[in-house]
Amino acid sequence: MAMRIHQRVVRGEIDNRELGHVRGRIWLIGNDKPIVLDLTGNCWRDLAGCRMTFSNPQPTLPADEHCQVAPAQIGAAGDVTASRKVRVFDVPLDEALTILKKGGTPPEHMANSLYIEWFSEANGRVVIESADYTVEVSKPDWTLSPEAEKEQVESTKQAMLEWLDRLDEELQPDGPEEYDPDADKPLDEFGYERVMRESDARTEKYMELLEKYDGHPDQERIVAREMGWEWLEEALEADERGAIPRNEEMEVPELVPNPATEGVDWIRDDSGDIKHPLSHRSFNSVMDIWHLCDEHNLLSDDGDPDVQEMVFQFQTTGAKIAGALNSLAYDDDDHHRDGGFVVAALKRALSYLHKSIAAADRVAPKNLIPAERLESFQKELFEIREEMLALMQKYRER
């Protein structure tokens, strides 16, 4: 994902007084020296030819902005503007979230947001976006011509696509073999791992494009085009013309779990939902540790990052376990089960579990959580790990 550093920015400057060149300096909280921008390209029309200074009235260092920013940012300018339209809540964020959770609509208004985007070899795509900064802009030394504006739009688009291509390459599995959906041979666990990694790459690219074109009137068509989904782009155009008839609602039959595997492959939780026993156990364990950490105010923005990492990685583990095992309830028998998929999915879940275990080890000496509670949680992590390994062995043997 893009590196977003807006919360830890203290102040900065962007200088586009030289045509085709964007320079800048940005000071981050805790750093005496600024990061230095040396970028090809131009700003949007509102900042083209200008020098802009900006400051953040409330810089903070949240737990999710822990990645290192290289001191020299050399690359291509993306979208750089002080007039991007965004919706801004008229009430504090906590109050707005409470209103949304209750199904209401918090009061809001449209505002101009500072948006600075660039692509560097050191950190890939970096974004600063905020409607809270104080911004000052000089008079322009030159104005952006319509032709130069079109060139900058195309240059930004190309930089985005090149960065997404690099993401694809990084997430693709090693080796020359690629997944062939038309191949006759069934996939083993390694084949499923390739498929899952390719899916990760496509999802990453899709989410970045959604964020990039958020608010654009043609967002869906642009994203479909950049994803290479010609069928979807054509369908959207046909839908706009009214050429696609409205589908009648289909009645989907209710899934019924296999009664012969109750207690082994599935159980019902307190709400009556179908879950694999290990998925149910993981969910309950996640909720227990989440409530404990929340009671100690360790999950807020100024909470402990290792505690937050411990909880987040375990939450992700639970979600991956559910994806791997909950569907087993609806298999008629062992012949309908794809052991390769189960093993590959559990292997992915294990990687998150190991991160939670490592974070718990870092939390222990800080004495932020009662020792007996943390020890009990760590014991639970290892027991869940043993169950996962046993299931992986079981489905490998099949």
C-alpha cells in the first residue's frame, strides 16, 4: 500500500517555480533534518509555477506510521494540489464514528484538502493528504498550459501504473511456473499458494486504484480499465445506455451443514452461526484479548504499538482460519474436500500468528498487561498453533 505520512508531518514546502521540476522539503516529527524531494513533473494548475508552504497544527506519530522514509526522495511527481475536494466532519472523529455506528449521518461539509503524491525508488508511492494543514501559496512564476496539463496527467498515470506493476512483481511467487486456470491437473498446496499470492497482488492493485480515484465521477470505469477488466468497462458503458436488462432477484437456497460432521468440522456459536471449532476458539480468544487491551487503553492512537501489533495480527489470524475452515461444514464427505486449499490457507494464517507471538514477546517486559493474563494469552497462541499444524498434517495425508 501507499506510504501515508500526513499525521507525522510538522511542516514543509513545495517549489514548482521551475517548469517540469518539483522540489520540496518536509520535516517530520522527531527528525531535525527534512526529507528532500527532487521530482520530475509539475503540480496541478493551482500550484503550478508556485512555491507553497504548509504546516500541521497537530503533528502526531501514530502506531500505523512507523515505516522509515528515506531522506532523499528522487522520482516522479504524482498529483500535487491544494484544492482537492473532500468531505470533512463537523464534529470530532470519535463522535462521528459513534453516529455512523448507530446508522446516522454525522454533519459534514466539503473542503479543500492538500494532496501531495510522489513516486520514488526509495519508498514507492508516498502520499500526504490533509484538510487541516495551514497552507500559503506564492504568486505563480508561470502558468500551466492545457498541453502541459495533459502531459502531467499522463505522466502521473504512467508513474502510478509502473508502481503498481512493481507491486505485482513483488507479490508474485518466485520461479517461472504460473497458475494456469485451464490446466487439467488439480492444484496442490503450493499451487494454491501461488493463486493466493496472485490474488493478493490483484487486490492490492485494485485497492490502490480505488483510493487514487476516490471521488472521481468515472471512478468505476477508470479502475476497470487499469485493472484490464474490459468486460466490466463494457458492461458499465452498456448499463449507462440502459442496454442491460435488470435481473430478477434470485432465490438462493440456504446452505445446510453436513450433520455427520457436527462437532468435528463445525459447531454453532451462541448466535447460531456455523463455525469450525478452531475458528470459534480463535474468535473468542481474539475478543478476550481485545477487551483486555481496550480496558487498559492500549489500543488508542497513543497506545503501545507492540500491543496493537499483537492484537491486530491475531485478529487477522482468526479471519484467515475462518476462511480456511468454516466452509468444511458444507462438504458432503472427504472426497469433496480440497486438502491443498486448506493447507495453503492455514499456512497463510500461521504467518500472522507468528507475528502475534513475536509481538507478545515484546509486550511481556513492558508490564502493560497483568502477567498472568499475558501468559495465558501466549499459551493460547501456541495451543492454537498446534491445532493448526495438526490440521495441516491431516489434510496433507489425505
